[in-house]
Amino acid sequence: MFQGFLEGISTGDWPTKPKGIAKLGIMPEEWLKEITPGHVHYVWPNDGSHDVQPGRTFGGWVGALSDHVVSICMFSALTEGEAFTTQDLQIKLFRPVSPGDVTITANVVNRSRSTGYVEAEWRNADGKLAVKVLAWKAIRSIEAIHGPR
């Protein structure tokens, strides 16, 4: 189940791409470059279309894309029958996210029975750290998160 879903994310062949992801224009089928259990690597081609002013990406976009990336990373570390919901999402902006290829790498740092902790870093085209993301995920049964199936 999970492997098929994760492959669908990277190819764009999702059973149903979530409306929020589609409306925001998040395109993992183009940006997701690597996914292994507990690790994802994205390259976002920042063309300036999400800028709040020239050369400065809107923080709300950074937050939305960050939530997506750390969530896919957490999803890659689940076992059969598990689901999760975000408990806390922190975004630390070190410098403006500038135009060019932005690399976003996320890793599950700690995973217990009921909680996952994921960190992500955004690096501008020059390799400098622009954003650090810290996310805590509550891990529960699929039924507890989504209801009876």
C-alpha cells in the first residue's frame, strides 16, 4: 500500500491528488527527486512566482511547501495500518528564499510508537541555508485519524 502511494506521488499517478496540494500548485511529481524510508529530497525550481516582493518568496508558501515535504517524509516512515497528523510545525527563516533551484531535504530524526520528529532544510541555489523546518507528527492507527474504513 505505502510503496504504491509513494511511487504515485513521485510520478504524479495519485489516486486522487489532495485538493489543497493541487490548488497550491505543489508538484511533487516534478520536484520530488528521492524518497527512501525516513528521507526525502526535493528540488523546487523557484521562478519567482511565489514572491512577496522581488527575490523574496512569500513565507506562507514556504510554510505550505514545508508542511507537504515533512509530511511525505513522515509518511515514508510509517508501517502498515498507521497514519499521522501534524502536532507542531516550526519554520525558521534564516535568509530570503531566492530564485533558482532550491533544494529541500527532510529526514525523520526520531520515531517512536506514537510520535515522529522530522527536520528539513531549504538551501538556495548558492547552497546557503535559507530555512529550517521542525515538525512533530502524532502517529495513530488509520482508523483513529481517518475513521472506520
